[in-house]
Amino acid sequence: MIDLSLLTDGGVGWLDASGPSSHLVLSTRIRLARNLAGRVFQGRNSETEREEILTVVERAARETVMLRRATKIRLDALERTDRQLLHERHLVSKELAGLEAEGRVRSGASILLQDRIGVMLNEEDHLRIQGLHSGFALEATYAEVDRLDAELGQRLAFAFHPEFGYLTSCPTNVGTGLRASVLIHLPGLVLTKEITKVLQGLAQVGLTFRGLYGEGSEVVGNFFQLSNQTTLGSSEHELLDHLGKMVRQVIDYEEQARQVLLRDAPAIIEDKVWRAYGLLSYARALSFEEAMNLLSPVRLGVGVGIIPDVGMYTLNKLLVYTQPAHLAVAEGVEPTASDLPIRRARFVRKVLQSEVGRRG
């Protein structure tokens, strides 16, 4: 199994809850899609060509300041559980990890990681430059990604058209190649039944929403991933400015919804929060979906001050380490182990007890 020391908390930018608005926004992620000029795009290239891309890009990355100490992980050399773990940490896409229906990993599929920055290789495009930060931090995340893009661009010739911009395998990424997203917790809007209206409004202004794991995933625990839908026709800064304005509006709507709940139904909200906390504290078996759906009201309770003795970092830790592959690796079992719900409940109890004990 993969060495978890390669994936310390410092390498997962959204785990420490130190970023702006981190009580609502877990993480900000920005990806830039790039392809090498003169080379066949993914889907039509050979195994030999993918290996050449891997060699060329890794050599260039080792010459940059930002990736000279990067850890290289070849996904085509990992077991499924380890690939699933990387996907659960939002470090690789479902496609790169080979977790789709056919379960096949493309040869040469790899990732280079250093702190909060990384490059996915041989995914849908030759390169996917990625940055991940805690909280709502579009500008800071883009600054890092843009810097790495510039460093790599000095050493690699990217496929670029003077009229259309950066060329990508998928037409929707042509232009800037930029995909920016925020992972945000919106229980207030869900409980006040305003969430559908808000999401419909976002769609009308060119944004899209997905679940916890991005494209094709379901919404669990009231976590939504909001992102731009198109990359052509606007500059990087225009795309980020538009997304930023819309996310700030959503944050305002969520804060207002929470105030309405506390004003109009304080006893009901307190009961919902403490009931969830009690179940997490004493349950003897928990599925991941159940854990997520219980962590949601607890996170709400911490955010509005109902629960004083639990920090956001602890809740982020529970969100990450109760996922099937993370828990399986930590426990030395398979993600399909029949007793995984028992192990998950035991882990949650231990973390919550230690948090209260440490603060008390």
C-alpha cells in the first residue's frame, strides 16, 4: 500500500482549515489543462508516446523551483485501494485513478506532488497543473498554479492557437484551459429549501455544481463543488473574478440562511446538531454516507457556535480519514471489508473524545 507519509497534512492544502471562510469553504482548487505541441493528444496516442511525455515533463518539472523536490507517484503501478486514496484526497481525477466502470488505468498515468501544487500526467490531457488551498482562496491558488505554468512553459512547448488559446482534448477546456472550483458546505440553504433556487441561479450565469468528488459524483453531507463551466472567450482573471463574485454571494446566502434558522427554529437546530454529535460520539457502526450526513449538522453547529469544543480541523480530519480507502489503508484492510463501518465508528469516537479531552 501507498506510504501515507508521502501525503502529510501539509500536502493537503484544505485539511488545516486555515484559509479564508474555512468554516464554509473547505478548499479552493485550480487546474490548468495543457498539451505538448507536436504530440498526439490523449485517446489516440500509444503507450510509448505516453511514456515519452512522462519523461519529458518530469525532466522539465525537476528543473523548476516549485517541483524540484516533487514526489512522483505512478498510478499504473498502484493497487486500486491506493489509487482510490489519492482520488479521495482530491489529488487525482477519477479517470486518472482508473476508478471508472472499466477500472483500467492508462499506462503512464502519474502525478508529481510538492506541498499544495502538483501535475497530473497522461490524464485527459498531457498535463493537468493543479493547486489546492484551504478555504476560499482563488487568487492565492491561481498565483501558485500560474507560476508553475510559467516555469514549465519556459521548458516545454505547449499546444497553443493564436485565436483559440490553449488546445485541449475536450473542446470545453479550449482557451485558458482553466477550471477553478470551491468545495463549500451549504446546510443552511438545504434546510431552508433555498438550495435549488441558488443552484439554478448559478447555472444561469455560467457556473456548474457537482458533488464532493467532482464530475459524476453525488452530493453527500451538503457539500457542493462550484466551478466555472467554460474556458473560452474570457481571460484567466475574468473567469476567476466572475467565480469569486458568485461564490461570495453564495456565502452571503448561506450565512443569511443560518441566521434565519437560529432566529426562527433555534430549538430544532440545536436538537439536530446535538443529536448528530451524540450519534457520532456513541455509534458502533457507521457507513461513510451516514458519517458524512451526521458530520454536516455538527459542522453547522461548530460554525454557528452551538458546539464550542470541536475545531474545523478535527471535522476536516474526520471527513478525510473516514473515507473508505483512507480508513482501509490506516486499518490495514480492504475498502470492502465487512467490518469497515465498525472501524469507522471507532475511529470517529476516538477523534471526538481526544478533541474534547484536549480542549477540556
